Amino acid sequence: MTSTIKTAAMLAIGDELLSGRTKDKNIGHLADLLTVAGIDLKEVRIVADEEDAIVEALNALRAKYTYVFTSGGIGPTHDDITADAVSKAFGVACLHDPAAMKLLADMYAGRGLEFTEARQRMARMPEGSRHIPNPVSTAPGFIIGNVHVMAGVPQVFQAMLAHVVASLPAGQRVLSRSIACPFGEGDIGTALGVIQKAHPQTSIGSYPQFDGIRFSTELIVRARVQGLLDAAAADVEAMIEAIRAEKDAAATRDLGTGEVA
């Protein structure tokens, strides 16, 4: 393979996510964009608005993956502590960024609103950070190291993320093929496991379906090389045909003996 495989994790921050008051809409959007960009989303964590919990999770994730994306906790209220926690994780000061201060001051002046101390909190970020533009509500996110810190409001998160993903080097995209299987997982489980072991550079996902009468399975074969994908898919299709032939033969034998399956 000529491209380095790039990995990512997401850290979603907020008590409201854990209480169920807010239903997360950012994880799926991030997963969609990263898949297109050839970046593997490997892990998602949700933590409360607690500095130690954020620091612990962030340090674990940024050491393990190529990129970390966070959502939530960079607003104007007392419980928006993400900037402080990220600063602590990196061992740097959390400061009012001069460029962010100007962006926000100009925006509020243009709206005839006071640039209050609470609103100034949205300009705080770890020393040495780079901005993530916010075309929706002006207050920028920020990047430090391999960590990309963004707002939790889905519209703002999505706008920030579009800029971030477009700026990242593309990874090697994962190819996939969907194969419809008319049999349930109980029929295919053992044989499918053998196929997966025979094709270790692929990933074979099994997704059961039920139409109210019988079970079937959607099988998704994934790989980064077309030849590897084709070989694994061919074995999966051969497995389905072998099971079909076996069941047809069993049905024929049962008819011949007068037995009903």
C-alpha cells in the first residue's frame, strides 16, 4: 500500500449527552465525512463536563490515533470548560486569543451587542492553537497538536468539520461491497468466520435482517485493495451458494422420505 492508514477518535463532551437531554447528531456526521476522506474512525468516547475526565480521555486518544475530534464545551457559560481541559492536557496556558477576540468584538459590535466577559470566554484557547473557522456564529474552534476542538451545536460542528476535513491529507479509502444473503446468521456464522480468517486484510460485517417471516443477512466486505476485496467477496458468494445447495439437497431428501422440514 502506498498511502499511510490514518485513524481517528471522537471525544464528545457534555453532561447533556449523558443525561439524554441532548441526542448526539455529530458522531454519525463525522463518521460519514471521515469515511469519504479515507480516515478510519476507530473510537468514540462521551464524557461529562468534568476537567479531569476530559483531560484523561483526551490524552489517551491523542496518543493512540492520528487525529482526535472533539465536540462541545467551548461556549460562553461556566460549564464550557473544554478549552481549559485541553490546555491542561497539553500543559500550556489557556489564553484569550487576540485574533479570536477581534473576530468576536467586531461581530458583536456589528450587531450592536456588548462584548461581555461571558462572550469573551469563547475567545479562550490553548496557547499556540490555530483557528478553525466558524462561518455560522463566528466564534472559532481550534487545533492544537493532533486535536481538533469544535462546538457541539450540530450546525456549527458540521461547518467547522467541513473546513477541517478538507485540510487533512487524504488517507487510503476503504472499498466496500454489499452482498445479500438469504440465510440467517445462525446458518452462516461458522463458515463466515473461516472466510474472515482466510482474508485477514479485509473486514466482513454481518447485519441481520428480519422481514416478519424469516431472517436474512446483509454482508458487507471491506478492504483497501480491490483485489483483496474481490477475493473475499468471491468466497462469501461461494459460501452462500454452498449453503443454498445443501439446503436444497436436504429439502429434496425430506420430500423423498415424506418428512416435512
